[in-house]
Amino acid sequence: MSNEESTVGHDPFPLPAVEDLELVRVLRAAGDPARLVIIERLSDGDHHPCNLTDYRLDIHKTTLSHHFKVLRESGLTRTRVTGREHAVQLRRDALDARWPGLLDTLVAAAVRDDPEARAAPEVSPPG
């Protein structure tokens, strides 16, 4: 188990290693407006529950699950499972190691394009 995985508890979903992250796959995952909203919400570095109320999205639960799967498989997020609860977190360290500044650029674009996000207080990245 890598240091990255051991810090988040039980993670039953395989994560691509940092060196295996593919820019096209990451950008494709981030290119969906709903997933960009999710990325912005996760940008505080915390684990967030996988539920509709946390993300201000008018979509079905199954669609949200699909978006989480795409983000996870691209390497953007990791999922922690505790019992029946799932929580998701951005893999900021891995992404910053591979492409410094990419995640901050994506979050800035999400905030710029989302009036509700612009009204929210700014959150500094962890570290």
C-alpha cells in the first residue's frame, strides 16, 4: 500500500500511479460541466460525501455516481469507503506532482464560470 492510499483509509478502487496519469484522460474528465463543479467543491482538500446535496447539481443519483467513477478512473480523485458511506477527495498531491498548477487552473475556471462558486469564500489549497 502506498503512502497516498494509507492516508485515506479503505480504498477498494484502484488508482493510477502518478506516473501513469494521462493528461488527455484527466482533461476529458474535467471537461464536463458537472464534473468541473465537483472538482471545485473538492478543491478544499477534504473528503466529501458522495451525495447530491453537496454539489448543487440537478442530476440523478446514478448520474452523479457515473461522474465520480469517471473522475476516479482518470486519476483525479480517490474514494474512501467506511461501511456503506463513500467519500471522495481530489488527489491534489499526485496531480501537482505530475502537472504543477493544473488543478489550480481547473478550479479557477470552475469558479470563474459558476456564479454561486464566486460568491463562496475562497479556500486555500492544503499544504
